[in-house]
Amino acid sequence: MRLASDPRVTAGITALAAVALLIGGAFTGLLFEGAHDLSGAWAALDPYLLRVVRFTLWQAALSTLLSVGPALLVARALSRHPRFFGRGFILQLFALPLALPAIVAALGILALYGRAGYFSGLLSAVGGQGWPGIYGLSGILVAHVFFNLPLSSRLFLEALQTIPADQWRLASQLGMGPRPAFRLIEWPMLRAALPGIAGLVFMLCITSFTIVLTLGGGPAATTLEVGIYQALRFDFDPARAVALTLLQVALTCLVMLCLTRLGANTTGDANLPVAPRRYLSVGAGETILNIVLIALALLFVAGPMAATLAAGLGADLGRLAGEATVRQATLTSAGLAFVSALLSVLLSLSLTIARRALALNRRAGPRSLLEHAADTGAGLVLVVPPIVIGAGWFLLLRHAGDVFAIAPIMVVTVNAVMAMPFAIRAIRPAYDAASERHERLCALLGIAGWARFRLVDWPSLRRPLATGFAFAMALSLGDLGVIALFGSDSVQTLPYLLLARMGSYRTEDAAGLALLLGLVCLALVLAADWLGRGEKA
Amino acid sequence: MPIGVTNGAASGAEVRLDKVSFSYGEAPLFFDVDFAASKITAIMGPSGSGKSTLLNLVAGFEAPQAGRVLIGGVDVGAALPSARPVSMVFQENNLFAHLSVEQNVGLGRSPSLRLTGDDRADISEAIARTGLAGKEKRLPRELSGGERQRVALARVLVRDRPVLLLDEPFASLGPALRDDMLDLVAGVHGERGMTVLFVTHQPQDARRIGQNVVFLDKGAVAAAGTADDFFAGAGPEAFRRYIGAGAGDPVSRDIARKRT
């Protein structure tokens, strides 16, 4: 209705400006550096670089295929059996990898399938020779599937659960078997969700840094992101870093463009609560197949987590807890992650409410540029990975003095922005659904501003905000991207310390730290979930 | 003495749509019509004839592309929905699911729920008047469909605006329950004398409490008159077609009257 004075839109503009400042500053740094040493940047475009680009795309494509394909089957299997013992537990477990820091997962995978891992004896016996370990492409793929298979399964399941119960009632009345039901009811739903989910996974894999850094194991399996890190931290070759960064951005932009053409939407739609349906008969053969599918997925996802636990418990945890460095890193991590999560949720909420307010104002006309920005702005940050932003600011600030001094600011802001797509995923459906129900009523009764937030929005947003906060905090706690660039002896987070211990072959220490980090992230997500649910009643 | 302390807005105000045109992009709507003060007017018409849109224009959820909306002679075109002298009851989603009956009603008095002792007394009276005494602390999900609409009506009472817009609020209720609700509306109308605009698909609803009828067809007012005239067969051909053959004849009229 009255647009300019709407505080919801103002909040959105502020959030967009903050994100633009962060990303804009990075690009200023990159362009400044590039213009400074133009020939150097050109010279960096050699055959090696092209091989890196090819590998980046290849591993992302394979990871997407291996994650999304099986996830379709697993999600369908789970939706065919809406109630069985342990189903809730499996879904909980499938939510965990997203909360688990990449470096922890990488260690878990190494502990399981690595050269000295729990399975190495078995794998050597099967292969007939010494198990070479899982470094390289295979390690990267296993790790990416570990993260993205459960994520995609949950998203596909969500899509399947939006099928109204009436359709299933109708299907069983018409005597539809599993095959036609899949073709006519489930597949259209899955196909609609497919581009969005595959797109999300592909983007996550193309910008994956930690996994490739820790499991890539050499120049043969290096991606652009790791290349940027090496150029800045080891070779100190700014021109090369600029070339790599611009290539990375161009690549992700291109992919994103293709995906939007395909109709992908990286933020979810509202899912309505659906009554559990019981009028579904599943044949014995299909049941067995589904059990096998679910069990395989379960083992694959649970394995690295169990290995992390076992290896971590084998470490000298008492001594680790007594170390001043470990304590300091823990405190630093906790503080930075808390502030980062707070900022992330605030920015996400601002964008969500602004988008909704603009959409309500628009009615039937075309979307304004602002609404478009509020809608996809958060998805766009996927295009600009943390390393790129970090690299840009690194190059910009190295002339201004000590780049390592701004490490805390960089970690907080970059991680906050990176967590936004996930926070928005948690917040937007709830906000939009609540708005759908309450908008006219609020307008009629004059409930606006703070009163509206307190009485109407907060009760329906409490839980999604807690979920968003926990996710953002877990992501920030486990992030290695920005801190890898800016970390130093004076500012160390837990993942940074972990990497350092791995690098110096103190595997037991690393396993212990990984357990600590993993448990903290886990506890965080579970606590927020429980808190939100408890308050709802 | 009417229930509840009124804020001086006890009687109704005339509602006038002065050459109002509006469109969602396809079918244009055009309304030029008066609704008499303190009367209950049933707004009827086929689906898509613009009944709900007419109410939305009065309430301020839609803005006319041309023409004026006047309430009590005042052009309300620039006013926000909450600033207009109207209350509205929708078919559903009239309540905030997480707030109690008491709180939902209280929002009619203060949008930030800052309530004085007098306010609380009014709220209790309104809850009692609508037959909800003892259910103050319940949440909407613990109420039946009819009870939820009663809460909405209780809020209308504490809001005490001269115009009440009803957008098929009882459409999903059974016949007996619907009659109870209509009688409640008629009773409240008798006490407060507000102007009621009542969208309905049911001729018997219109006949039960409607004093006037406005019939919409193809996005414009096709006919307007008293309910008695309409149901005595003096309505336009389109109206007779809409309510069905024979609906206006004395026999079916007799049946409809028997229920009262």
C-alpha cells in the first residue's frame, strides 16, 4: 500500500546495502590489483589454469550426479513409508551433515577410508594390494556425496510431502499402482524440485574449498578456490590470485545463469503440514528394495560420523583441553560464530520481510529491480564464494597495513553473508505463510511496526529464526575458507588450528579437535531445534 | 441498552461507491452504488461478479483506479484499512492461531494489546454476548468453526465501527449453525445499528437477515432494492436465474420461513 514509508522495505534496502558493500569492496580490491598488474594477470592464464577449471567443473558435475540421483530414490523410499521405527531418527541424522564442518567430515572420511583408516585392511584384501587411500577425486566425491545426498534427500522428501493427502486418497480409490502413482503424482513434484536441488548441490560443489584442500591431495586434483588460497598464502602471487578469482566468479555466474534459465530457485517454498497418510499399500518387493536403499544411505552417512567419534575418543582429550592454544581458539571461534549468526539472521529477516512487502505492493505488475534483488540477492552470494570475498579484501587491505588484524571482522561478515541462503530457507516460508494468513487482518486492525513483530510475526518466526541462527552459527564455527586466508598465530579459530595440526601430522590432536568441533555444532543444531519446538506449545 | 460501552459510533454510516472502477488486469469492474446507513444489505451474484472485490474496495485492501469510496459522506480513498470506520470478517483466517480468544478479541481495541481495565470489561462483555463465556483462554485450534467466527464477531463488537463487512463468513458452516450465526449478526445489528454489507451465495441467508439486496453481475451492479421485492419476484431476470427456478415462488418461500 504505502511503499516509501514502509519500514519493512527500508530494512531490506539496508541489508542489501550491507551485502553490496562487502562484495563490492572485494571486487574493488580485485580490479585494483588486476589493473595494477594487467600483464601478470594475463600471463597467469596458462594451460595449468585451464586444467584447474576443467577439474573444478568435472568434480562438481560428478558430485551432483552421485548425490541427486540416489537422493531421488531415497526420498521416494522414505515417502512411501511414512511411519516406521527409526524414520524420525534417520531424518535427524540426514540433517546433521549440513551442520557438520567440512573439515570434520573430511577427517571422518579419512579415518574410515584413508590409507590408515578403519576400512583400509578390508579394502586392501578386496583390492589384492595395498590400499592407496582416498586422496584425490574419489575422496572429494565421497565427501561431497556425504554432504549432499542427505541434503537432497530431505529436500526431495519435502517436495513429496507437499502432495496433498487428497491426491493420495484419490489415487488409492482409482487403484493406481506404484508405477502410475510415481509417474502421475510423485514424478511431477520431484521434477519441479529437481533443477533447484541439483543447482544448489552443483553450486555448493563448485565452491567447495575445505574438502578439496584436505582431500584433494595434490595439483592433479585442485580447484579454483584452492588455487586462490595457494596463490595468496604460499606463492604470494597476487596477479595469479586475481586471474583465478575472476575465473571462479565468471564460472559460478555462468552456472547460476544457466540454472535460473532452467527455472531453479535456490530458496525453498512453503511446505504445508500434511496429515500422515495411511491409505497407501506398498508391495513386499518394493518394501525390500526401499529398505535396502534407506539402509545403504544410512550407512554411508553414518559411517564418517561414527569414525569421527571413534578416532576422536582415541585422542588424548584431557591434554588437548588443557592446552592454552586450544582454549583460546575455542573462545575465538565461539565469539565470532555467535556474532556472525546474529548478523546473518538479521540480514536474512530484513530481506525476507522486504521481499514480501514488495510482492504484496506489486499485485499483478512486473517485479521491480528492488524486489528482484531482495528475492535473489541471497542466492547470488553463492556465486561469490568466501574465498573470493576474502581474496578481494586481502588484496585491497594489504596496502593499508596489517591484513591479519582485520581477521575477526572478515570472518564475522563473510560467514554471516554466506549463511544467508540457508537462514532464508528457514525463515522465508514461515514468514510468507504467516503473512499470507495475517496480512489483511493486520491491515484491518492496524497492527503494525513493533506491535506486529511482537504479537504476530515473532510467535510464528521464533522457531525458524532459531533454526536459521543455529545453522548460521554452525556454518560459521566450521568455516575454514576465510580464516585460511586471514588466520595467523594471533587469531586462530578451531578449524584453523585443526588444519595446522593436520599439516604437522599430529593426527590424534586433529581427531580430538574434530570431535570437539563436531559435537559443538551438533549440540547447537539439536538445541535450537528442541528450543524452538518447546516454545511453540 | 446495547452491550458494551460504545465509543459514540453506535449507529451506522452510509457507504457509497461513486463511479468506482477497478481491474485485476482482465475483467474490468465498475461500481456506482449506495448502501443505506444502518441497514443490512445482502450482496449477491455469481462467482467472479466482483462481490469480494467490492468489500475489499470499501475495506481498503484494494484501491480504485478511478472514482471515490465514501463512508458517512467522507472520502476514505487515502486512508489505510485500519483507519477506515469499518470492521471486516473473512471466510477464514480471522484469528491469529497462536493467540487466545481473549487476545484475539482484545486486538480489536488495541493493535498492540495495551488494554485498560475498561477495555478488559468490554472484551469480557463482548465474549459473553457472542456466547463464548468461559472460553477466554482457549486457542483457535481448540474451538469449532462456528466458535471461531463468534470470536471474530466479538472483536467486531469491541472495535465498534459504524460499518461491518461480512465476506461469506458462515459459508463453511452447517445450516443450523449458520442460522444461529445470522441471528447473532441480526441481534448485534439491532443493538448497534451499524451498516452491514453481507456477501453471500445463499438466498435463504439474504432472506433471513437482509433488508436490502444488491445484485452484481459481470462486474457491475445489475439491480438493487429491498429484500422483500427481490424475493417476491420483482428482481431482474438474471437474479431469478441465479437463485434458480421457482426459488421465488410462495411454496419455497414458505419453507424458508418455517425455519425461523
